[in-house]
Amino acid sequence: MAHVTISEDSLRQMLRQAVADALDDRRDLLRDVMAEVLEDVALAEAIRSGLETDRVERDDVFAALD
């Protein structure tokens, strides 16, 4: 079996092109991934914010929702 030598720069460029082609072909996948990331960031921020506020009784929460 023959061995092929590829420079690091060439390999990096080929990988970038392959990823770009894959994302171009599957824009819906990229959109879904970005939506998930944004949701995770928002959830983490909500949790962080919640940890800095006073606790509220469960009944008070449900009373406010009614």
C-alpha cells in the first residue's frame, strides 16, 4: 500500500473545504445546530439568573399563572 504525504496546511485546507461543502449541502442541519446552541445558552442564562434571585414558594408561582 502506498503512503501519501500531505502538508499540514494542505490537510487543513481540504478539511475546511469538506466542512464547507457539507454545510452548504445541509443548511438545515446547520440551522438546527445553531438553534440548539442558542436555546442552550438562553437556558444557562435563565438558570444563572434564577440562582441570583430569591426563592418563591411553588403555590405562589401557580397562583401568579392563574
